[in-house]
Amino acid sequence: MRTGATISDVAAAAGVSRATVSRVMNNGETVDPELARRVRAAAAALDYRPSVTARSLSLGRTLAVGIVVPDLANPMFQAVLRAVADGAHRHGYSVVVAETVGPGRDERDIVRSTRARCDALVVVAPWMPAEVLAEVLPEVDPVVLVNRAAPTPGTPTVTVDYSRAMRDVVEHLVGLGHRSITYLTGPESSPSHVARLDGLGRARVQHPGVRFSTLACGATVADGYDHAHAALAVGSTAVVAYNDQVAFGLLAHLGELGVDVPGAVSVVGFDDIELARYATPSLTTAHVPYERIGARAWQRLQARIAGQVEPPLDDEGAEVRGADEVLPAQLLVRASTGPAPA
């Protein structure tokens, strides 16, 4: 029993060949616009749904793109994933998602196996050493990196100027009178953590009268919660967390301890995930445009798949440094920071 319209039904209704219907459905650019309009109108009227399997076979591709992220529980990575997936779906691609961080997991093997099932990859914030990444990237091309500069020329990347963002955070705190600042560090292998440290080092040079401290922490709410006592023991009047999740944990424990934020200690996060503005108190943080990152990653990947020239930059402050597209972060001042206590 037939369960739906076929390509032959659409061809007959539109008065064209099956090949023309196929080209239109596959977004072919050589079809006369009027013929394409007739085909799409006939397909819509018949509720025609092309076979994904048949389309893949006809094009010799999987019509899927892979997105590899370190941690699916992290809202920041979820935002990038959604933006890439939105762009891919609009262009007829399905999406394969893989997570790399976990006990006994080999990041490079996950990247390779995901690419074997897809036409191209977006790899978000890989933690593997530069020499390993340099070995893997040519094997999985077309590929775009997010939140990680490529160790060798040629691979497109979309990153954020975390160094500049950290310096903006410090300028904000120094402007409030803080002269002792502690950074709760992220995972050592995280590229964005390394960039934050670079910004902190530059801030040290610019503000020799400020005491900067670092405490090894992590990337989760629990990490921030567990390090509240250590952060207080340092005696700083301001604490910068590796990300908003760490800041949430820190705020929760400081609240339980009766520590006034920001009266006694100011707290700053990174990322501006959705809950940051609803924290108690609302969290001062560096807003990272993750939806925009994901959209740009898809645009650059699509161009690479099609062998086209790079899509133009938007006009929102992005920079190009070789193959790296670097987007700015924006400091959002909320209630968790205030003047340094006397």
C-alpha cells in the first residue's frame, strides 16, 4: 500500500522530469526559477517528503554533519550545538552529536569515528594536545574548530577573545577599588582557561599594585561550591570564577556561610548562561555570544563543504587573525559585584 507521494507524482504534477524534481529537492542551482517554483508548489500540495536515504545515495554523501563537544551538560556547549544544528537543518543536513569527556574516553578516536559517519565536523573546544590535534585535523577535513585555535594553518576557527574579556573583568574590579583578586581556574587542558590566564597575566603587568591569586578549581557547580572556603581563606575581596557554573556553586556556599555578596566579596563569572541573571544576587559575567559562534561555525563549514569562498564577517566587532575568526565578549555588570570593602 502506498504511504505517500513519490518523486514521479511530483514530476507529473509539475510537468517536469524526475531529474528536475531531484535537482530542486537537492537545492540545485541550475534549475530555472519558474520550474523550481512549480516543483516546490507540487511537492507542497502532495505533501511530498524526499527519502533521506535515496538523497544521500544520489549525492554520494551522508547529508549529515557532526558536532563534537566536551560536555553536553554544559549550557554553553548546548547553545553552540543548537545554533550549528539550526543552520544544518535549514540546508537539509541531519546532525550527529558526540561527547568526548569521560573516564577512559579517547578524544581523537571519538573525533575520527564521528567524522566517519558524517560529511564534515564542527569540533568544539578540543582538549587534546596541539601535536595530536595537528595530526587529526587533516584526517577529518572539512572541519571547523570552535573555542580553539588551530595548531597548523588552514583550518577555519571561531573563537572568543577570552584574554581581553579577563582584562575587562579585572578593569571593572579595580575600578571598584579591589586590590586583591582571586581566579578560580578551570581545567588545565581547556583552551579558554589558558586564554583567561593570559589575560590575567597581562592584567598583572598593567596593575602592579593589585595582588592576584589563583586557585585550582574546575568547571562545575560542585567545584565552585567546594572551593568557597579556600577562596575566603585567600582573603581577596573579589573572586573571578572560570565560568558561571563555578560562580553559581560559589554563590550558593557563600550564602550558606552568611558571607555578604557583594558587600564582603564580589563574584564574577564567565559565559553569561541563561540562569546568570537569575542567580542570587544576579551574576556579573562576561557574555560570550555562543549562538553567534555556532551560526558562524556552520556558515564557515557549509562554505568549506561546498568549496566556496569564506562567508563575509558580520559587523559586530569580529576580527580575522589568519584562519581564526575572533569574536568579542562583553562584560555585563549585575548585582554580584560592588565596591571593595574598607
